Amino acid sequence: MSGKKKNKLKNNQKEIFAGYLFTIPSFIGFLVFVLIPVIWVIGISFTKYNVFTGESIFNGLKNYINIFSDTRSLAALKNTIWYTIFCSIGNTFIGLILAVLVNDKLPGKINIFFRSIYFFPSLVGLTFVAIIWKAFFQTDGGLINYYLDILNVAKVGWLSNQSFSKVSVLILDIWKNAGMSMLLILAGLQNVDKTILEAGEIDGTNGWKSFWHIIIPLASPQIFFVLIMNVTGALRIYESIYVLTGGGPGDSSRSLVMLIAEKGFTSFDYGSAASLSILLLLLIAIVTLIQFIGSRWWVHYE
């Protein structure tokens, strides 16, 4: 082997070694903060764990069986699925509509103004937003019921009625997160080739047809990313429910994450909390897998 080839081989080996060195911090972080805790939680989910003494008694699948025989766990599971469907679709759809509306349809400064207005709620802390919306949702002194009363509409118990408790969380979640969805989808719309839209106009593809047959296919990768982000966010929804309704009335708005926190840090039932956490992890994995399989038919990367 010639000297040049040897030097080239050494340089390649050095580059590979340097690459591995750069990945070591990320790998250690993943190992310490993700992989080991997940394995630990899986182990606890099969035990009756005493947090005060550290004693754990193996009880097999009992914690998992209890989930499907416990009315509170089933209610939290149903609520989480409800949030996942309506919050993710609502945030993605409204974000898409807003992105289309502010995609160079208005003069420059006005366009920037409306983009800022729509995106601003995403910058505010969720807890502060939820406190404000809780005041809006009050039955007697709330701003929403005030205007409903002006329109001669009966007052709604947004936070005290089981039929409306999840709806109030949905309204807050969309108001808070639709702006972020808009910004991400807008980034995709900005990359749409204007000549394609102009060609569509020449061929008579205007309005709804242009939106459905040109804009959505071209921006589908960004829409898919936003949908994934909104689905995983809805599956982990917690703060807005905690501040608005506290999971009530009853368990009508309680999510899985909220029940996990209650089991783990209030009841100190770590075995049940761990099994619920694994259930949530599996639910996230299944929903994400379904989305990726379904994306083959509507997401276009070219």
C-alpha cells in the first residue's frame, strides 16, 4: 500500500473516531435520561413498589389488569383519545387555514402583523394562559358567558358541566398552539413554487381546487410533521387541564398524564403509575406508527 493511501486511510479513521466522540454526549444523555428510566419503569410496572422503604413485590400483570377494570383509568384513557383526535386535528387544520391566509395575501407589514398576532399565544406560558382562560370560562362572571347573555344564549357551565369540560380544554389548546402550527406550515408554503400556482390558474384551478390539489400536496411534509407534533402533544396534555378543571367535574376531563401524576405523587402507587406510563408509551407508539403508515398515501416529498 502506497504512502498516500495509508495517509488517506488514517485520516478517514481519525474522522470516524472524531464523529463517534461527538455522538458520545448525546448517547450518554439518551442512556441516562431515557433508556435506563424506561427500563426501570417497565420493571416497576410489574411490582407493588413501596416508595418509602424501597421494597418491591412482584405481582405480574396485576397492575395492567387493574387498568382495564378501573373506571377512572378507562375514563382517563377515553379522554386522552378524545383530546388526541380533536386537539391535533383542530390545531393542524386551523394552523393550515391561518398559514394560507397570511401566505403573502396581504401587503408586507400587514402580513407580518397578522403572523405575529397569530403566533403570539405560543410564546406565553401555558399556566398563565390557562389562568386567564379560567376567568373567561367562569359561569357567572366569565367573559364568554357575558357575551352569550347579550346574544340571549343561556349561560354555559364550561368548567362545571361534564359535557363542556373537555370542550373548554380544547378551545384553550387550539388558541394556544394553532399559531405554532401556522408558523411551521407557513415555512412549507413559502417554498411552494409560484409558477406551479400560476400554471394552475391558467388551467382554471382556482380557490378550493388550488388549495386541495396543489397547496396541500406540496406542503404535505410540513403538515405531516405538524400533525405528528400535535398528536404527541395532545397525548401528553396536562397543564391546561390541571389549571382549568383539575380533571373534573368527576373525571370528565382527566387525562392519562394527569392520572399518572396523581397515582405516583399523591397516592404513591408507583406500580399503577408505571403501568399507566407504559400504556401511554404504547399508545404514542401505535398512533405514530399509524400516522407513518397512512402518510404513504397523502404525503409527497417531491
